[in-house]
Amino acid sequence: MAQPMKELYEFGSFTLDVHESRLLREGRAIPLKPKVLETLVVLVENTGRTLDKEELMKRLWPDSYVEEANLAVNISQLRKALGENGDTYIETVPKRGYRFNAQVTKVLADPVDMIVRERTRARVVIDEEETDGQRALPAADVTAAFPQTLSKPKGLRWIPRQRKLAVVAFVVILTAGLGLGMFLFRSRSNRSSPPNSTRLTNIGRVTLTSISPNGEYVAYVVREDKLQSVWLLHRPSSRNIEIIPAVEKTYWTINFTPDGNHIEYNLFPEQVLYRVSLFGGPTTKVLEQISSGVAYSPNGNQMAFVRPGDDKLHLVVANADGSNQKVLASTIDGERFAYFPSTLAWSPDGASIALIVWRRGPNDAQFFPVVFGAVDGKRLELKSHQWVALRGVSWVNDGSALLIVASDEDYDSCQVWRVSCIDGSVEKVTNDVNSYATLRPNGTNSEFVTIRQVPMSTIWIVPQDDMTKATQVSSHTTDGMWGVCWTADGKLIYASKASGRFDIWIMNHDGTGRKQLTADSKANLIPTVTPDGKWIAFSSNRTGSWKIWRMGIDGTNPVPLTDLSDGYIYKAASADSRWIIYEDRNPPYFGVLKESIEGGAPIKLSQENDHWGAYLRIGASPDGKWVALSYRTANDGTTRLGIIPYDGGDLVKTFDLPADYTYECLPRWTADSKAITYARHTIGSKIWIQPIDGSPARVLVDFKSDNIWDFAWSPDGKELAVARGGRFGDVVLISNVR
């Protein structure tokens, strides 16, 4: 019987094997005392997060009183064991604690002897050569073509250059009669040899990237809390320059112009395309009414982009300067042209434009790539595979296939896939435990840059009477990132990928008694529990399309309730436990709905009227009177907080949100139904409280670091469960793709 796979953590030349309690460097074990190794495990599992000294000591010595010097000794021994990178990997945060800064990659491995690296093991990776594009830049020896005054983002640490070859080994045990299968496997491998992957940054805060036509430069966006800046990497010299200083804005797309001399970008929620010189300077406005990035024709004479209309989205082609605009194609009923940062691409021969499309059918909603004729707009829909998420599209260099960043399981398992434009067949280009976002090619479609993301989330408990104290109660790095809530008897229900895919789990509020409630059923997300403690409602695509499901509190008797347009729908249970209340942002509903816990047709509570984009997130009050919702206004698209009656109707109260709440926010009622607490979904560390009597909102708790995935109040209102973390991203270069 095969042994279960185990998780390893890799950073630099090190491998941390938690299962075997050992640290390896290039395959050789490094002797560490048990408590020192335990210190490393805690730091690595909380990569990027500042851990207070008090918290660390409680984790390491939960039943003993020790002095702070014991922790300092452990840290000192760890830094020495990690060699020249020890001080870089483990950062001392003055007056607080420590933070682990390395780029950590989690991999799955067969539980075999890991000391001998050459030994074949069942591990899915891709060949990877890491270079450090993120090192401090000397003031001298910079060519005239590249500015001499270079800097690095504040608070970021560069990691010295390292090279690592990740061994790709597939062991096929042949028995009699499998010779033909091996022949076919080898034939397929010869047609598409493994790609090369090179990490270009090592800071964990990159959100967007693009590569110049000649492949010499890579632009990328760095996020630090609310600030974002644009940087430029000169690949031959590994030098970096900040070309747009950090500002409180959100970059939506970024790409190079065909001549490679300028960078273009969009800011959210603006619908404007801006252009800046390669080495910085003033920006100019290029286009308005644009809701995508720009794809240029191979000769650089034309551009393509998506333009919003009154009731449709349009694929527009124009001259490279924006003149002579022509609508090439428009959305049809129930369809959208996707708006992710790299969702359209011009083919190498100039004859076609690929675009990601989202469409809702009678029983399903799906993403798929469409190839449009660049002259006549003729459609070729590639729908041979069903995608849960589709975030980027490009072409292989001979134009025979598309490369897409997509997932057929859940939103945080996106890989790079190859989709044939001849027969629609699909195959994975990357296959690892990370997730990818965006995809940009160089001018010859021979190299591609993408963002490799490591999602992180752990669950913390915060006492209501002392919001300055928080205790971590879970350790897996995906706990709660797609939902956390309480049972009537004070246990926690949450989504986690601890089983290898997102499932619903239950545990005691102190983290003990973990139990998996769903299994072998694709993705299961966003749980909510009825107040009577009898049912769990959750979103699942186990049947191939997203639906709201209901199951018993012990995971038994799962039953589908209603279809969804998206899987990440946050829902709430009514106070009488008879209804599940949720929002639907797509036709034919556009509003807040309720569905009987026993099933049946949904009932509309409120619909789009003076709002566009309809409702974003909802929460039901414990007293059974109100539903809180976040929504966008029709006039300027700002996000606001509102209240509608439990039985439906128009907004009866509205509240302004902080200025930086440009997108979704999560509303959660206090136990007494007198106030709404809310947080900016996935971006920001603060939870605010808004009394419904109209008193000013105030910050309830500020975790200083981490983002908030989800949070929920215990039934008695005495404790707050918070899923904290973020997505840690870096630029990766992919080549040798055919």
C-alpha cells in the first residue's frame, strides 16, 4: 500500500522536513537541537509574518516558564546553521520579535530517505534555476543604457544569488503488458520536453509582471501594505530600478510597448491606460474607457483591448497610437470578457487574438479561451476542458496552441497549461503545489513571465475583552483562507487544503480535535453554520458546476440546494435556521437571494437599482431583522456598507467606508446586532466596527501585519476567529515551452 505524501518546505538550498524533524542543506542533514528545530518550523510556517517574542515563547514552551534569553539562543543557533544567509532569513523586528523572510516553497514528497538527493522520489516539480534579481546595486559599473541611481523597496531584503537545480524524476514501474504504455508515454514526452523555470525575484510581494519584447527587461509591481511601486529588472546585470515610487494605488495591468521603450499600466478602478518611459519620469494618458491590458500585433502597428459599453463589453482593435478604433467582437447574453491582467494576446502570425471569456449557461458558469479572427472577428471557442479559474493567456511561438494560467479544481491551484488550437487537447506545463497568476510573453513568444504565488492563511482567536491579544490555533498554511465560522457549541468550521484540495473541516476553538468533513469532491469553500447547529451550507463544484450544498454538522447527508455563478459566494444563515442568504452578481438575479435549507427556488430579497456591480458581500444579523451588505454605487463605483430588511426591500441605511476600501469588504454582525464589523477582504490588517445607530466607525483591531481572509464572531460574542495571511508572489521566467 502506498504511503501518504508528506509536505516539505524548501528555501534557498535548504529543505525542512517537518515529518522527520530534520533540516537538510543540498541533501545533507544539519544537526540541530530539537527545540532549535522547532523554532525554525514555527518561523517557516509563518513566513513573512512578524512573530512577537511572547507568542514564540508560548508556542515553543507552552507549559513552562522560560526567560527570553532562551529564545535568543535558539535564534542565534539557527542563524549560524543557515550560514551566510542566516541574518537575512531571520530578521529581528525591534521591540517586537522575529520574521522569517526567505521565499518558502512547499512541495509534496514520498516519505523516503531524503538525505540522498539523487534517490528518485515521487515529487512533482519543474526544472528550476534560481537567480537573484533582487540584490543591492553598486553605484558604479552601470552602463549608460541603465540609470546609475538605483534603490530597493523599503523594508525588503535582497537574497544573495543562488542556483538550484530541481531534479525532475518520474519512476514508471513496468510489468508485463505495459510496454506499449511506456512507448506512448515516451512519445508524448519527446514531443513536449519539460520547461525551464527561473525565479527572478525573491521578495514575496510581487503582484504583476511583464517582459520586454527583446527579453532584456522585466517590469514588476511590488506591494507593501497599501503602497504599490513599479520596478524594472535588467536581466543581464541583475540590476533593479524603481521607476514609479510607491503610492496608495492598485495597479491592474502592466505591459511593455512594442519598441520596448515604455511601460503601460492601468489603475483600479480607473478605466484609463497610462504610459511611462522605461526608466521613469512623467506619465501620459494613452486611452480612456479601457477595462483590460493591451495586446499588440506582432509588427507593433495595432493594439487590442476591451472596452466597456452600456450593456456589453467590446473587443476593440486600433492603431498603435489609439486611432482608427474598430469593434471586433462583443459579448453575448450572459457573457463577459474577463478582466484579469493578462487575458488577451495577439497571435504570432497576426491573424488572431485570444481572449478569456466568462459565460453563464442555463446550468453552469465557466471560463474558457476564445480565439477571434483579427480582421473578421470570427470566433473559435476552446471549451474541451472545464476551468474553475482562468487568469492569463498567451501563445506558443508557432501559434499552434495557447498557454493559459488556469485551474480545474479551485482558485488557488492555478498552473500553466497548453491548449491546442487544433484539437482542443490540454496538458499541464507546470505541475507543483504553488499557484500562478498572469502570463506575459516576450516579443518572440519564446520566454514568458508569470507570478508564482504561495497562499498563506492560519486561524487566530482574539478575545473580545482584550483585542490586543491573539492566539494562533491552526498551523496549516491554507486554514480559513476560503471561509471560517462557528458552530452553536463553540467549535470552528473552516475551509482548508490540508488534504491536498480544499475541503470543509471542524476543530475545537483551541485547535484540537481537527476532523475533515468533506473528501474526494473537488473544491468545497465558504462554509456557514445554521444557528441551531444542525446544518453547514457551503459552495462546491463537486458535480462540475458551482452549487450551494447543505450537509449535517458532522459532514453527513450532503444535498445540493441551488446553482451559483461563482464559487466564492459568501453566505449567511437566517436567525431561525430556515434560510441561507447569499448574493448573486450575475444574470438573471443581480441581487441578494435566500434559499430554503430544505431546497427549492431562490427568493429575491433585493435587486440592483441604483448600484452597479450589485452586491459584493453579505451578513445576516443574529436578531433576525437585518441583512448587511457591501455594494458599489452607480455614480462613481465606490464601495459602501448598507442594510436591508431581513424579508427584503431597499436599503434602509448606508454608511461610508474608509477611502481605501475600493473593492470587497466583509460585513460581520456583533452578537447583540447593534453594530457591523467589517474588514477589507484579503488586503489590510484592520477590522472596523460601525454602530448601526450612525455613530462614527472606528478601528476595532489592527494586526499590523498580514491580510484578513475571513473572520467571524463566536455565538456569545466573546471571541473572534480570524483567518490571517496573504498571497506571497514572485516573478518566475518560463522557457523551453513548445
